[in-house]
Amino acid sequence: MLDNLGGRFQEIFKKVKGHGKLNEDNIKAALKEVRLSLLEADVNYKVVKDFVNRIKEKAIGEEVMTGINPGQQFVKIVNDELVELLGGTNARLTKAPKAPTVIMLAGLQGAGKTTFAAKLAKFLKKQGERPYLVGADVYRPAAMKQLQVLGEQIDVPVYVEEGSKDARGICDNGLAIAKENKATYVILDTAGRLHIDESLMDELRDIRKATRPQEILLVVDAMIGQDAVNLAESFNNTLNIDGVVLTKLDGDTRGGAALSIKAVVGKPIKFVGVGEKIDDIELFHPERLVSRILGMGDVVSLVEKAQEAIDEDDAKSLEEKIKNQSFDLEDFLKQLQNIKKLGPIGNILKMLPGVGDIGDLAPAEKEMKKVEAIIQSMTKQERKKPEILKASRKKRIAKGSGTEVSDVNKLLKQFEQMKQMMRMFSGGNMPSLPGMKGGRRGMKFPF
């Protein structure tokens, strides 16, 4: 979604910035392309119409016409309006006055409710909460088993009643058990259907009445496009939802759901799923998504990812090793693994301002895996002292890693060049990440 829509917007901005001065004609031409881009992205027609009209009102005015850089001002107007369209600010979960806070998940079958339930539980657990999962999907085969397996992976307790068809009773009993276990959050994984029907809505109403959830979150597959908005309207009319979760935002989606839901339904997007792994969940920040769409990167999210994935003590240890020139292949392997924790290289690079279209990064990902395999095929002594690697050792390492001796030589040469560059920093401090609100100040780059 970011690639397709972002590419179109950036092309529009290039044309706008090419004009020495903006006038009504070239603004209208640009807005025509903006309108077409949004409609192709499956954004609701009425939302597009209102959005373009607001930009037109702000862009065709004396302030913009006489600005020092009218092209940049046009970009800023579009940026601000997109942020407002997506909700303006991040909408977080609300907490019940008395624990536990009950969060009820609803949605159609296949939207990813069960996986999201586990992702949310881990997200809350990392914040120091004590989540409890309740499996109330009594229709989908193996749904409860899936939740149990995911619960074991993240070390979060799961309450299920296998064989029971009483979803309300399961939620009621699960909530009671969670209270006994001093849970601070209870996440209800309810059943879905292939389509909305009255029996589904009746069951969800019963569960809501029995558990009195603090939040009802509608889990929506972003890949269904404009239908996601119609779905959200139906569930909201029945349950009065508190927010939306968009899953599979990393997939082949045109993005219309993300850009339409808040404007049409009036309920904020609270979380997005950005991958299949249990950690691939993000709080929805409208300004950050818009920044990515418009090619301005998202350094704030990148810093937060680094702070979560990288141990501060390891970062300090790395800095000392670089200063005293004792950085070895063991340390290099650790940094490669830290980078992998941040996610695919492509996703990381897209968070950097001005990177734009980065093309196919599969070869780079493959090269990283090859380097990791080579180092892992070395003994600890060889990683500490690569200078002892002679022909016979290199052959063994190449065979063990499924590579060629030339690949081993290439890695050693590149590592030596890296060490030479690091010596430039040995007399001073390594660059540090900017202090983030709620984060660790002065955290060092691990790579």
C-alpha cells in the first residue's frame, strides 16, 4: 500500500515543485491526479471528494501564492489533510478503572483475530501488564488449539472449553478465572463468520452484555479494500465499536480501508498488523503512516524498533570494543542478528527519509543470510582471531555454510575494511540515537 500510493503521490509532488509559482490551473491539475490516485487506492468516493475540496480551499489562497516555496507548501497541506483524514492523533487503548480491562475482538472469519489476540497479549505483556487470553471461537475448527499454541509461545495463560458451544459462558467463566489469577487485561477472541448474519451479531451482543468490555475492537483484513469500510459500518451499528485493527497492511492492498474508515465510520484505527510474526504489531500513528506515504520516512518508529530490539548493555559493550579496537566476528554476528530483529531490510530503509523506491532487496537479504551462515560455521576461536583462517579452515567453513571459499575470503576482506573504518571512531564517541520521549536517551547505534 505504501509503495503504490506513495509512488503516485511523490510523482504528483515532483510536478508541483517543478512550477516556479502555483496558480489555480496547476493546483487543479495536481488535485485531479490526487483524486485519481485515491480512487485507484479504493478510497471511498465521498471521502475523496471532501478531501480534495479541503486541499483546494487551502491551496488556492494568497498565503500559498506568495510563499517562498509554494511546492513545499502544497506538500504540507496534503500532509496535514491526510493526517486529519486518518484521525489526527494516535488513539490508544483505554484502561478500566478496576482491573481487569476486558478487550473484546470481533470480525469476520479469516481477518486474523486469533493471531492478533496473541500479538496484543504480547504487546501488553512487554508493557508490564498481565494479559489473559480467552478462546471463544466455538465454530472454527482448531481455533482454540491455535490460541493455546500461540499462548504457549508468548508465555500467556489461555482459557478454553473444548467441545463447548456456549461462547457467552466461556467468556464469563474465562473472565472469572482471569480475575482469580490477578490478570490486568482479558482479551476475548470471539468467533467470526464468512459474512455478517444475525446469529453472529446476537452472539456478540450476548458476550458484550455478559463481560461488559472496556473496548470492542473490530479486526479487519486490509486486503478486502472498500468492503472493509462497509464491514466496519455494520459492526459499529450493532456493537458500537471503540476502534479498528487493520491486519495484513503489509500485503498487496491498495490502502483504501486505512484512508476511509475513520472518515466514514468515525472510529479510530488503533493497531495495524504489519507481518506474520507475533511481534509484527504497531500502534497506529496517522502522522507516521502519512510520512511514509509521502516519502518522508518514519525515523521515530525506526528508533522505537531499535530501542525494543537492542539491549542497551550490548550497545555500550559494542561502543567500548570499537573504541579499544577489539571488535571481532563474534560481535559482527551479534549486530547482524540485531538488525534482523528490526525486520526486513526493505521495511527498515523505507523508514529513512528520502530513500524512495529501493527496488528488489532480495539479493541483499540473501547476502546477509550467507554471511551469517559463514560466521556460524566458524569456531569461537576463529571468530575471535580471523587471522588464523588458512586454506584448510576456509574450505571447512565454506563446506559447513554451503558457500564457496571465495565467499569466505570476501567476508574476511570486507570485515577488515570495516575494522579500518571503525578505527576512525576510536578516539571519539559513536553517533547516538536521539532521546525519545519514554525511551532511553543516548542509545548507541549497533551497526
